[in-house]
Amino acid sequence: MELIRGQHNLRPRHRGCVATIGNFDGVHLGHQAILAQLTEQATRLRLPRLVITFEPQPQEFFAGPTAPPARLMRLREKLLALDGLGIERVLCLEFDHRLAAMPAQTFIDELLVNRLGICYLVIGDDFRFGHRRAGDFAMLVEAGQRHGFEVADNHSYILDGERVSSTRVRQALGQGDLELAARLLGRPYDMCGRVAHGDRRGRTIGFPTANIHLHRRVTPVYGVYAILMSGPGLRPWPGIANVGRRPTVQGTREQLEVHLLDFQDDLYGRHVKVDFLHYLRPEQRFESLDALRRQIQQDEQTARAWFAARGMIQQFPQPPAPPTLPPTAEGSFRTGF
């Protein structure tokens, strides 16, 4: 897949395509329906498929630094998902004051017609664009009649009587309903990243963790979860994960920490994917590290039982309890469970 960053990187060879436009945050079932329609027309017209998306997302730009919406996917994760669906090209436009102020007709004439020469355009039924969101389906249809390209409106994808949307996925995640989120996405919700070095103090109480930076301003999941981690050279491996700010040690930065069950290998530096399968409990602050240790033991037992009930792992015997922490270790543990 080819990533084109900004209109200035468009070349004559990029003219002639079938295209769609949107945030595609989560690449959920509704997005997949749009991309399937795009694929059908690309096959018919023998043209490459192009996804036009934005960074930052418009909602993030207009919300500013104080209250941005939770992002389901980083750009890297979105590109991986689109590549997995066979998309040939992604045009990523920087959403800034200039683009926000661009009239809808200018967006059509300069980008869609002059630079891209689109032959077929698929949009969602709620798509609006241009300054003050003045552009809509009717404007695109009229432009298509003038310039010779087709426009199709992809109707909402309905699941359980409700429209599938990124907002609905965020709500499901926020309520701890990982099963509904997976149905809306067509797969478990996941986060990707590189395992970074931590201070290794989790080992002192028997729960070593893999630390993964989120690179998000706001995360859609908080708390403790049963997960599967996978990556190059790592088959899907069960574990428990905490997403949060580590209140027991007065942490402030959101991060993802994963403890894999009965795992001994070194993961530092590896790119991994963490599938969130089941919500266990909210993140909370504990009065002592010994209380924290006991709670993590209980979380592990709950996760083992959940995995075993679904035939995902055998019911391992519970490992020996980690040693009680000496008084000098108080305050030094860095995990956020």
C-alpha cells in the first residue's frame, strides 16, 4: 500500500482512481461495507482504490487540546487495517486551519477533479465536508454530472437495529462491553505498539509487565482486561492488561501494561498487537503494594478462568504466591494495575 502524505505529494500517476473519504477510525463493519463497495467498482473499472483520510481527525482539531474525543486507532494502526483489506493507496491530508476553511466546491474542483481525476466516489450517508460542512451528497452528485464521475451513497450498516459507527464502538468500550465492540468492529478491539523498557520493578512482586506507549491524547479503554498479545515470533498469548495512569504510584501519563500468563521470553523492542477480549475491573488506587499484589493475583485467577471456559488455554495450576514485599520496597512499584 502507498501512503501519500498531503496534496503536494500527488503525482500525475495518481490520477484515475475510485475513492472514498472519511476518518475510518476503527475501520468497523460500516467502514468495511464502504470499502467492499469501493472494491467492487475498482474491479469493474480496473482502477486502484484510494482512501482519503485526515490527520488529526477533524473532531480532534475542533475540540482543541482540552477535550479531544477518544481515538480508536493511531494512524499506523489504521494504515495496517486498510492494507489488510487490500487498499492500494491512502491520501492523508493534514487537517489544519487552511483545510478547515477550504470551500466545499474548491475541495471538489482542486483535489477530486484536478489532482486525482476520480472516476467513482463512495461516501457514507452522513458525510459532510468543506467550510462550515457545506458540502454534501447532492453537491458531489452535481459535480459528478459536470465532470464525469459517479457518486454512490453507502447506506448505514445496521447491527441489532442500530447504526454501526465509531461513536457506538467508543461507547461500548467505555462501558466495558468488549463483546459488543468486537461485533461492531468485526474483530476484537486492539492496540499496537513497541514494547519499551520500564524499570522492571514489577518483577519484584512476581508480575513482570510489557510496557507499551499509547501515543494517544485520549484512550477509549481504561482499566484491567483479559487480553491476547501477538506479534512477529509470538503466537497469540493470554494475559491481563492495565490501561491507565497508575494511580497507586501517582502516575500521570496514560500507558498500557501487559502481564502475560506463564511467559518467560524477552519482549523488549518487539512490535506487538494487544487484543482486548474481556473487561475485568476499573483501574483503582491501592493503599499498599501488598494490597495491589493481592488484587493482581485475583485478576490473574479471574482471567485464567475466563480463558479456560472458552477453551483458549488450559486451566493452569495457580503459580506460587509472590513474596511479601519488604517495607523498603513500598512506593517503588511502577505497574498501574
